[in-house]
Amino acid sequence: MNVLIVHAHPEPKSFCAAMCLQATQQLRLQGHQVRVSDLYAMKFNPVAGAEDFGERCNPDYLVYALEQRHGQERGTLAADIRAEIAKLLWCDLLILNFPVFWFSTPAILKGWIDRVLVSGLVYGGKRFYDRGGLAGKRAMLAVTLGGQPHMFGPQGIHGPLEDMLGHLLRGTLAYTGMTVLPPFVAWHVPYVTAQARARILQDYREALLTLDARAPLPFPNLDDYDDRLMPLPQG
Amino acid sequence: MNVLIVHAHPEPKSFCAAMCLQATQQLRLQGHQVRVSDLYAMKFNPVAGAEDFGERCNPDYLVYALEQRHGQERGTLAADIRAEIAKLLWCDLLILNFPVFWFSTPAILKGWIDRVLVSGLVYGGKRFYDRGGLAGKRAMLAVTLGGQPHMFGPQGIHGPLEDMLGHLLRGTLAYTGMTVLPPFVAWHVPYVTAQARARILQDYREALLTLDARAPLPFPNLDDYDDRLMPLPQG
């Protein structure tokens, strides 16, 4: 299996970086190929803009998704985007490894999503959810969090974590066609002991050893909708 | 009323930019003060990192939120962050004006959130939701979207839009203590006629004229939770 880990944390010695390293080592031990895009180390540019296109289908008015489609077809996307797309297409499993900032990714990783998941290749027209361009690949979030489990869930003050992360789990990963595994969540990281951190890393190792046993999250199937994307009668 | 519009679109001639201009003009006509942070025009840096701190409480290990707290207390945050914080504290109403990218903000605006909504000032400890540091202010999303209303909602293929945007509405704006108005949504923008666009701008103008009639979205109240943030028995 080919695994791409996209890692985004501003502190190279962080626990989040340790998780990235743990995954890299463990997956290699299992015989998998692993590549890491360490966005902070790469000084990855997260700003989607006109500079992303070597050639424009409309030089006077930027519709970002249309220029992505054009640039992808013509091979004229910026070099950093092309390099990340190549890794994305190479991988069978994509892991996004990051600290939760405002119930989402750090901006540098949001920019990877904005710029690398290009229209035309990854989605477009009716090619999304189970018909998305990355169908056949798997994806997983591996996140660190300040909060604790009891703050989430139906009774928790923040509601279910999967709902807060819905824009990523459903709106991004599932939207591209990838099979989305349940997130691995390292809870309460800034506040726990070194011993507790070691236990989380051990849990993460076991999660990686038993990836196939992680039942994917359920998401919409386009067969349940008509051509206008209105829901079809059930049953 | 003082209004801060944070605008993030890579095309200055975009419909999204027209919405920003519409709001600026309309609110000024009503006698309000309006400031605009046009993040693309400002070339705003969205990457939260060590460079954000002129002085560190821990130079060897970066915990971003702790350094935010320290920098805010000591006045040593980066100048661009301080400038945005000043606008944020000045405003009574914050409007985030952006095209929806992957069911969230463009990365440049996520970076504004990551870097400007600093720990210590905006939240910290038990200061969040109704006790957040920005309590008393109002906030609203004004967004453009490729999708159509029937793709959202309980039966829609993407589920309710408010759920997909939950990380922003609840996890960001409400979390800071702000009163969150329902989003203004410009649907199907890339595909509609100039006439339809003019009608959306007119709708937006009316929404701005009747802000006080927009019932805020409901979010958690810390009085309903104990000291550990476990829910208290209802009734």
C-alpha cells in the first residue's frame, strides 16, 4: 500500500509530529511505502490565487475551479501543486495529520485542500461522493485536540466531533470519492502526562495495524438521487 | 454601529467582491462605520507560526495558543495580527464575506481566524460560547456558493448547510461569544444570469436593512454545564 501523510504543525517537536513519525515508521515496518508532505517544513503556500496557473483559460476574470480544470488538462498548474497531485494520485491511503484549530485544519492544510484537490481531476459535474475522482482510495484524519471526549457527542457541549469535522469528513474527503475511515483522535494532548502521550502513540500504532477493521463512515450514494440531485423515494 | 467586513476572494471583480461593496455602501448609507479587511489585497499571511511572536514565553517549544496569550498580554504579537485585533475589538458586527471552498472558508480566511482570534483575549479557560471574550458583538457569514438550496437541508445530498458550516457558526463565531446571525447565502452564483445576481444583491441589501429582525442561531449556554463541562440535568 502507498500512504501519503500530509502533516501540518508549526512545532517540529510537537506530539502531532510524533504521531506523524509513528505512522511513518509503523507503516513502513508493515511493508508499505510512505511519503510525507510536511507543510510547515516545505513552507507550503496555502493561498489559492492567480499565480497557481501558468496559463489561463480566462485571463480577465478568475474562476478558480475553472482554471484548475484548464490547468490540470494542460499541465500548466504551478509546480508545487503538480508535485502534491502526483503524491495524491500515487497513494492508496491519505492521512491528514494535524492539530485541530477552530474545529478544523490549520490554514496551511486548508490551503493544501484548496489548491491540490483540483476540479476536473478530483471532482466535477456529477463526479463527487461515491463517484468522485479519488474513488478507490482511503482517507483518515489523525488529529490532536485540547478537548476531552465528554465535551463531544450528542450530550457534549460541542456536539458530536464527527459533525464539527463534517466539512472535512463528508464535505472534503468523502466528496472526492475516498472511503473515509473514522478519525484517530488524540484527546487533551496539551494537558496529559508523558505516560499518557506514550499510551496514545501506542493506540495509534494499533489503529494503524488494524486499519482494515475500521468500518468506514457512511456517506451519500449518488444512486439515491436523481439527475437534479433531488432525493429519490426510498425502498 | 461599527462593522468589520473580512473579505477573501482572489478575483477583485467577483460577485463575492460585489457583495462586500454592496454591504459597505449600504451600511454606510444607514450611518454605520464600516472597515474592510480585503485579505487578498492585503496579501494577508495565513500561516500560524513562530514568526507571529516578537517574544516567546517558551522559545524552545511552540504551543501556539500559549504564545498567543503571552503575546497578547505583552503587546508583542506581530504587527499584522495586532492591526486585525484592533479592528475586531472596534467592531460591533463582524461579517465574514467569502466563497465557500470545500464547505469552509478559503485558506487565507482560515488563517485570519487562526492568527487573529487569539487565546487569552477571545477565549481561554471557561471563557467560550456565551462567556467568550467577544460577547456582545454580532457576527454573520455572507457567502457565495455553487450549490443550490435543494442540495442542502435534512433531505439534501449534503445535509443542512448550517451543519456543514458548524465549525464556523458554532465552533468559531459562537465559541468566541459573538451572537451569530443566520448566514446570508448567495446560491448557485457561477451559473446564474446577471439579472439573478442583481436580485441576490438586492436581497442582501434587504437582509442588511433588517439585521435586527434576523433571529440569532441558538448555541450552548455554559449555565447548562457543570465545572467539568458535563451537561447538568435539564428542567
